[in-house]
Amino acid sequence: MLAAVLEKALPVFAMLALGVLCRKKAILTRENVSGMKTFVVNITLPAVMFSAFAGAEYSLNSLLIPVMMFLICVLMLLMGMAGCRLFSVSGRLSPYLSTGFEAGMLGYALFALLFPKDGTSAFAIVDLGQVLFVFTVYKALLAGRQGLGGIAHEALRAPTIWAILLGIILGASGLYGTLEPSGISRGLSTVAAFIAAPTGAVILLCIGYDLASDQIKWRKTGSLVMMRAVISAAALLIAWLTNRFVLNGLIHPGALVLMFTLPPPYVLPVFADVAEERADVSSALSGLTLISLVLFTIMTVIYR
């Protein structure tokens, strides 16, 4: 059992440790890490998304999964707004810590390690609804944009959205499967896989670089972390019940559980108007990321 756990968890913590080492020894600068994140978000992550959605199986029932996830993300945001008012949690961005998941920069890498034989399509179909939420409603509200025009503007700026749309078109239309005998699909998959290969390692290295547990304001951000944990647990219960009794177990159970252990989107601090709030949000994200990695380790034992 220990060997199975180490096989899945050790690469994660090894890359995190290398990231910490790169920060402490000044091997990489903040600008270097920012450039690596930009590289991942705009080049390697779209390749991951394209492969996942082009190779996914589509049916009328499977379309219910992203609808469910989108609605749950909206519900989580409303719960966060209500929780902040009820418990007097200050900060414009505080409610946004309660919803959305960092699937792109963390989830896919962890899922590939946890379920290497299942492919990323099982996780991608769960991710689709929350991706659409984050790149439309979430980012539009954070940026202060109003109406469908503002939402569309935010969505169409993201290479990830274009990669997902292209993958869905090829996969849902059946064209990707039709092109298999000619070798075109295999060629596209090979190119996408080659581009996507460094995604997990680079992401984890960057996360390790950003993780400075000694700088986390544990007391000040404890309420934010607790609120997120409670809302995520409640949302997971709703999703699990929906999957079992409405979708008849259509969703990969490991993908569903992993999704709700992930931290909020890492882009959130960018929208902070006040330096102090940016520090609070970043501290909460760091704490939630550490919790996610602990839960991932537990999952390696459960799903070994």
C-alpha cells in the first residue's frame, strides 16, 4: 500500500519541494515563474483541454454534468455571499473564495497521477461546467463587467475556452472518431500530448514556489478557509446525491471528489483593489492549496 501511495503522491511533493528550493535559493525569479504560468495557461493547458474534450464521449445525459456543475458553482457563490454577510467577513473578494475550482492549474495534474489509466476525459466533463462559470460569470463579476457583452468579452479572451470549444466540436460531432482511420486524429493527439506533457510538472513547480507557509496569516484567513471548506463539503454532497439519484452514477466518482477538494481559481488575487486584501486572499489560497494536497494524499490511499 505504501508503495502505491508513494507512486502517486511522491511526484507531487517532489515538484513542490523543487519549487520551494527554487525560491529559497533564488534559482528562479518571480518574473521567471510568472512567465512559466503564462506559458502553461496559454499553450500547454489548452493542449490538455483539447485532448480531453476531443476524446470525450458525448450523449444527452452527459450534457447534464456541466449544467449541474455550473449551477452548483452559482449556488456556492450565493452561499459565500450569504456567509460573508452572516459572519461579517469583510473584503470585496471574500465571497469569490467560496466558488470555482483550480482544475486547470492543479486538478488535471492530480487526476492524471491519481487515475493514470482513465485519461483526463472523465475529469474534463466534470470540469466543463465550472470552466464556463469561471470564464464567464465569475471573471465578468470580478472585472465589474455587466451584461452578456461583458461576459462574452471575458470568455473569448481565453485560449483555454477556444481549445475546449474546438475539442467539443470535434468530439461531439463524431468528426474526431471519423478521422481515426486516416491517422489524422492520432496525429493531432500526439501533437497535443507532446505540447501538454510538461503541464503537470511546471504547474506544481510554480505552486511550490508560491507556497510560503510561514507567511500565511493563519488566524486572519482562518475564517475564509473554513467558509470555503464548509461550502465545498455541502456542494460535494449535493453533487454526489445528484450523480447517484439523478444521473445514475454517470460521473466518475474520483473526478467528482477531487474537483471539490481543489482550491478556488488562482487568478483571484489579480482582481484585488487593496494590497491588504490581496495578501489575505493569497494567504487563503495558499492554505486551501495545502489542504487540497493533504486530501489528495488521502485519496491516493482510498483509490490506490
